[in-house]
Amino acid sequence: MNVPDNEIEKPVGINNPRIEWSSDLMAEVVRRLDLKYLAMNPGASYRGFHDSLVNYLGNRDPQMLLTLNEDHAVAIAHGYARVTGEPMGCVLHSNVGLMHGLMQVFNAWCARVPMVIVGATGPVAADKRRPWVDWVHTAKDQGALLRNYTKWDDQPTSAVAAVESFLRANQIARTAPRGPTYVCLEADLQEEPFDAEGFELPEVSRYAPGPSPHPSAETLRDIADRLLKAERPIILSGRVSRDPEAWEQRIRLAEAIGARVLTDLRTGASFPTEHPLHGPTPRSHYSPEAAELVRQADVILVLDSIDLAGALQLIEQKGKVRGTIINCTVDSYVHNGWSMDYQGLPPADVRVLAEPDALVAGLLPYLEKAERPASAWSTPQASAKVSPPDLSDPQRAIVQDDLAWLLNERREGRKFTIMRVGLGFSSEHYPFRDPLDYLGFDGGGGLGAGPGMAVGVGLALKGTGRIPMSIVGDGDFLQGATALWTAAHYEIPVLVIVANNRSNYNDEVHQEAVARERNRPVENKWIGMRLAEPYVDIAGLARVQGVAAETVSEVGELADALERAIRTVEAGKPYLLDLVIEPSQRGPLLKRGN
């Protein structure tokens, strides 16, 4: 099709539109928030707002992106925010559409990504409701459905009040710790006439979020002094921005104090994994070798770790952590009593209520000019060459090591952005060299997110020269497969690689563990897990939505298949690779309890 963005779904017959309806005013303020896209699945509860987006705004700034399920609308907005750090909008129809999207709202909440969600409900006044449908699609306090995992919600009762609601929702979503906000528009209110004569919209810039809080000079001096005196400093790098300047500042910080650095796969790339100061290659949880480094450290600088308490719990199974802990995070500002996503309460000797980027930038002037004793860490060595997987038998089954190695070969002269990887992905074969090389897991472990988030990443990176891709499991893909239609329809280039072990394999591992604990037959672990008899035609699911796809089951076919897929994405089209792989697990299954 190759239709320019500004020609896709372009309305006709629009001549000098004026604000005439309440929904026109709502649409105008949304435009001024600089939300470039609104992902949506249509619904009559917001038909007035929908009309204003099309016939008042002209379906531009924001442009609507049609999805086949509200779940995908939220996931696309999530993926977009992972790249840009900026909110995208999505629209969820009444109570039923909201309930479709709730799991992805929870993912976005746990990932601390900004998002402005527009909702709607039926007429509040009972006498305005159509028989049956308006009654089942109207709820009192509809925001209660997601209040425990959004930063703020509102249901304004006038058009002018809706202006303030959107200004506040935008400000709160963009303020750290970032997260989704929700504004619910009553159906009848949207369709009320609005007399705009004499009304002046507020200047949106006056309601922008404030700058990130910075540590005080006293705090910076104290932390700098501790780091300069440390013999074995270590940095646990977690949730940080995609800002390339902040990336370079983290490198400078580590080099200034000779600190070892640990990262993990739950968060996006935050430090080059080939750098001599980087510890063992990242996993979902720290490896035994990484844990030993933490036990040896005398000062531990934590940059917004997702689960510091959990990490320490695992590390201390082999010995106490005795180093001074400096914990930099503002995450506690959004902790509540409903969701346990705040994780365990970690100890800290110094707590810094600031974003990591601000702390690192503030420390550099104190550290880079100072003299410090020689580090007691062994002299860091350049990353050792990793042996390639054995590809000599072209007919053997594919394992995730093969995928990582061959992907790394294919990126020579290219820039890849991987949204997420599978649980068995081999990061030692695929180093991260840039803050956009890798974006992290889905946040809340809610399945079905992978395809939609991949589309959102592709949308954000469109035209940048980077090649977006995501490695998702077959179980995750099958719950979100129809998100691919949006990529095909709007020509969003993205490569979705399905690591297809034809099972809900992570749960097979759990059932095996339970069977062993109870002395029961592990041979039954596959029952209720395997996706077989029949196998699902994953490539076929992509093709019927207009996305080119192929299935690969032998390692000898993989390199050429990856090259075909990448070239298709480089040409501006989406592509799906269904890789039939051997089931794998990296690291032991964590047990409950202490």
C-alpha cells in the first residue's frame, strides 16, 4: 500500500471546523497535550468524542490507530512509551472495553510507563439511557475498576471540567514515577452542544510537569565521599531512561570510581554489557557469579532496582551482604495497599528520593576530579570472546542460543531494538551497546502483551533507521496475536519472533517441581500445558492479517530466514518468524518461602 502517514484514513469534507460540541473541546485539549496517537477499538460510549477526533481534528494530532481489541490498544501505548518515555493515548469503550484492557493497564502500571487512557461510560441520567445496552454499559464509579493500578482517575461532569481533567491526567502521567492515568467521559456529556464564544483554553505549557527532583548538595557530597572511599563499589542498575546522555554519564560514573556494574533482563539496557566494568551477563535474576560480587562489595549504589529486597534475599542465601547500600528511587511515591508490585521492603543506609539520572549527573562533578584509592576489585578485563553455538548439524532443532548468536551476526552495520526476550534467551551471545538495544520485560507478567508492545515499539521507531523486534513466547503471542493487524494496516515495521516451544512451558517447569515435591509422576507435567494436536499455525495467523510470515524448525534455515525478515522490516513492513524451538530454562526455579 505504501500510503503516507498523513493519508491513512484521511477524512473528507472538513472545512474550517469550529468547537461546537463538548466532545470538540475535549478533543482540542487532547491535541494540545501533544499526544500523537490514540490507539482504540470503537464503541458507542465515546461516539461523540470519536466524531470530534475525525470531523473536528481531522484524525491528525492525535491520529487514531484502530486495533482489534482494547488489550492491544493499551499494549501499543505501552510499547510506544518504552521507547520515547512519553505518553501515548488509548481509548477504552465503556465498562466492557475497559475490562478488556485492564491486564495491559496493570502491565503499564508495573512498568512505570506514562499513558493517558480515555474512557467512557453510558448516560449518568437514567432517563437518557437507551433500553438495555446503555444500562449494561453504564457503571457507577467506573474508575474503581483500575484505581488501584493507575496514578489518578476522574470522571468530569462538564466540558470545562474535562479540560482540567486532561491537563491533570497528562501532568501526573509524565511525573516520576510515571504511570497510566484515566479520564472517563460520560456519553451524554460528550454530545451536548458547547458555546465556545468567549471561552479561552488554558495555556497547556503552564500545566506541564515540573523537573525531576534533584538530590541536595549535602546528599551528593555524602554519597560521593562514600563512593570515593570505597574499595569495592558496585552499581546495581535498574529502571533508568533511554536518554543517550544519561547512558554515557552512567559509564563515566562507573569509570570514575572503578565500580563493577550489574544489570538484569527485567529492565531495559542501562549499561554496555561488553564494558570491562560490567559483571556477568544479565539474566532475569542475578547469576551466582553476580551475587558473589554483591557480597564482596563495600558500597552498593542502587539505581531504581525493580526488586532490591528480592535480589538481596537470593544473594544472602550464600552469605550476608555487608556493604553500605545507597538506594536511589522515587518508586515509593506510588505504592499502595492493593498491589504488591512494590516488592519487599529493602534495607538502605542512604535513601535518595530522586530519579537515577539526576543522581548520576549530580555526582559526576564530585567524582571525576577527585583522587581515590586504587580499586580492590581485580583488574577488569575486556569481555571474553563467547564461543558460538554448534551449528554444524543444519537439521537439528533450534535453541535460543542459536537465535541470539545469529541475530547478533545480522546486526552488523544495523541498529536493532529488541522489545523483550524469552525466558531462555542467551544474553551472553547478544551484548547490549546502546540504551535502545533492549527495552525490558512487560512489567506485570500479564500474558498477551508481547505482540501489541512490539507494534508500539515499531510505531515509535518508524523512520528512525532502527529495526524494532520482539521475541515472544507462543503462549504470549496466541493471547495477543490480532495486534498484528494494526501493524499491517498502518504499515508499522516490526519483526515479531515467536519462540515456539509448543507449550506453556514455564508452567510445565512448575508442575514438574510440584510433582517432585509430592513424589508424584513428573511424566504428567505436560497435561493441560502442551499446545499440540493440533499445533497452532502461528505463521498462518499472521498471514491472514496481512503480515508476511514463515515457520522455521531447523537451525540450518535460521540465518537466511532472519535475513529475509530483517530486510522486510527495513523495507517498512511487519514480519513474523515462527521459530519452533527446544524448550529451555535459564537458571533454577525460585521456591516460595525463605
